[in-house]
Amino acid sequence: MPTLSVEALLESGAHFGHLTRRWNPKMRKFIFMERNGIHIIDLRKTQLLVDIAREAALEISSTGRGVLMVGTKNQAKAPIETESTRSHSNYVTERWLGGMLTNFSTIRKSIKRLNLIDKMETDGTFEKITKKERLMLGRERDRLRRMFGGIEDMTRLPGLIFVVDIKKEHLAIKEARILGIPVIGIVDTNSDPEEVDYPIPANDDSIKTIELITKVIADAVLEGREIAKVKTAESSNAAELAAKEGDAGQVQRQMRQRKTAGKSEE
């Protein structure tokens, strides 16, 4: 059974594409019909591709790798931040800065600077500097948090990226492709679905549609995380058991050696 019903997708307005004159011919196979100068997306195909993307998100997150969600357009900011936070994923809702992935070590320096200012505020350093210095540091902290708050705890590159509006987020997709990171993307009728690994044909301007699809991906990430926890626990238990068996074997060997030594003395 599909994760999303056609009714839910219809109600969210997922079927509304762009004006026919703005279409990308590569979206032809995902278009159901034309109505009043607008392309209508085939929601049966949306259903199928949502499920394929969901499985990819589940599988990748089950290996312990993180997911980065990207949505910098106004309609996407709130859903992306909400679902990323809920699924313990990282996110970008402000302007994508070049090198966020391909020059990640430099980005980490900015995040360390943010962490340092936070520490200065709590360890009493702010009390020892002038009011002007506190004001300047406060502004710097706010700017850094606005730009990097969603990736503050991202210590390594993500295993998957989910984007809303692949046309707008082309820089993020380009960097992901350079690094071989798979991408799930909500793709409207004006975009090229071949630019991402897991395209989801849908209206990328509808807040309800964005919420609906982002929630599905977030749910998959949460499910994958639980699987990863179980795998980690099983590996830990297996290691402990092997260590105990190793200790027991060593004791037995020592006992045999002692018996052999005793017989030799006799």
C-alpha cells in the first residue's frame, strides 16, 4: 500500500505544475494532462516515487549515516526545520553557501567560531569585555547561527540529501553530485528530474505538499535510526560475548598448561 494516498496528495495541491510554456520536456513522463494552461502531475507516479525515495532514506539512515534537508524558499523553511528537528537531521533553510559540502572543513571552522562565542557567553567572558565588544560578538553569533545553526552538530558529510525545489537548490545538488552523495528532490514540471537520484514529481510551491512529503522522508529517517540503534546494540553484544568466550578459552588453556606442568614434575 502506498505511503501517501492520491486523496492526500490532491488535497495538498501536489498535482498542480507550472504553466505549460515553462515546462521541462524531461518531465513529460510525469505529466498527466494539461488544463487551463497548466500541467497536471500524474499523482500515481508521485505515489510510487515517494515510496522509492522513502526506502532510500530508510536504508541509508539505517547504516548510521546522517541526512541533510535543504529548503531555502519561503514555503519550505518551516516544514524543513520542523521535520529535520523531529528526525534529528541537519538542515539548511537560509542561503546555500558555496562549499558547504565540498569545502566542509572550512565550514566547520565557522561552526567552531559559533561554538566559541556560545562558550564565551556562558563561561563569564562576556562579563569581562566592553559593551561594544559584547554587541559585536552577539551580532556575529546571530549571523553564524542563522547560516549554520541547522548543521551545527554535523561533524561529517551526510549520507543523503533531501531538497525542496531542485531548480532553486542547484548549488547544493551540484556539490552532492561531485561528492557522490545521493539526492532526493521534489521536482516540479519546470525542472530536470535527471539531476537527482530520487525525483518526486510534485508541486514544490505548495506548503501543504512540502509538509506532506517532507514528513514521509523524516519518518523514514527516524525508522532507519531505530534500525541503526538495534544494529549497534547487536554488534556491541556480539563483541562482549566474543570477549567473554575469549577470556574463558584463555582460562581453560592456562588450566591445561598447569596440569601438563604438574605431570612433568611428577
